[in-house]
Amino acid sequence: MIRVSYPYKRIQSRRYAFVSDGKKQIQKIVDFVPIGKGNIVNLGFGDVLPDGSMDDTANSNNGNIIKVLATVIDILRDFTSLNPHSEVFFTGSTDERTKLYNRIIKMYYPTFSKEFVVAGALMIQDRIHYSPYDSEFDQEYLAFLVKRIS
Amino acid sequence: MSATKKKIVRNTLKNRNRTTVVIATPIAAKDTLFPEKVAKAKKMLRNAKFLDPRFGKVRND
């Protein structure tokens, strides 16, 4: 698993903050929101802009994407240890971002799978199917669901 | 046994088999920092088929 990450703070029961300290300092927020279906929560993640609004599409090019994602994984670990029945849904805000998440999960799956079970979303005949994640699968997943192994 | 006690016992037995369904309160757009992401998640989970039995004990809308 990625080792180096930023310190983070749980600012509300489902909301975390940290500072991405790269070429510049960028405040990041990770937000878990129940979507009203079973135990599924959406993981939202983005930058706090100077005017206080959020941007989850920004490509900040801060030179530290691995460290930022490692921090998000640490936060995911903390949230799911506090809410072990939660099923966390996430997808990229852009196709590129979803591709990046595919690459990261594929790369770290051997370690990640010791702590989490993962399902990936695939479009099959115009309907989204969530199937067990397969790191050997050569198609890109559209989204992911992860759950802590109890 | 008094009539009141009988009534309590009867109601208790009746309620024993009753299932309480707790419906999660939908999150208002103002309560999330990423409303578009939440909307996207809802869309991608609506009518989805769960082939992985570990996930998706999900009610349909």
C-alpha cells in the first residue's frame, strides 16, 4: 500500500480535511454522504477554492497525486473502521480521473484486498452491473464499491 | 390476569412479529459539498444489478 500520506482531520462525522502540500498548499475535503440506498455512501473529494466553494474536477497539478490519494485511502480506512457496514461508492468526476482510480486500484489491489472487498461497475446491455473486482480484467470499471472486511 | 395485562400481552405478541423498516432520510443538496457526485452515484446505482453478493443490499427507489 502507498505509505506516505498527509495528516488529516475529521471535521464532522462524515467529513475530513487535509492540506495537499506540493508546489502550493491546497485544502482538500473528503465527504462521505449516504445516498439513501442500503448502507451505500458516496465518497466525494475535491479542492476548497479561495471563495470557499468546492471543485471536484480541478486538476491541480500539485506534483503529489500519489500522496494525495494515499491520504484519501487513509481517510477511507478511518471512516470504514468507524462505520464498518458502510459500502463506499466512488467514481471519477471525469473519465481521466476514473481511469486513474482504475490504475491505482489495480496497482495496490494485492494489499488493498487484505482490508477491503471491492466491486466494480460495468455497463452490460445498457444496465450497470456490480461484479467482484478482478485485477486481471482488461476493461475499465466505471465506478467502485468498497467495504471493509469484517 | 387483569384485562389491562391481557391487552398488554396481546399487543406485545402482536408487535413481536412486526418488522420496522427504517428509511434513511435523503440527503438534501445543501448538506453535501458534492451534490453532482451524489446525483451521479444515485444514477449509477439506480436499477443496478449486483452480481457481487457482498454488496448492494439495496432498496430500489
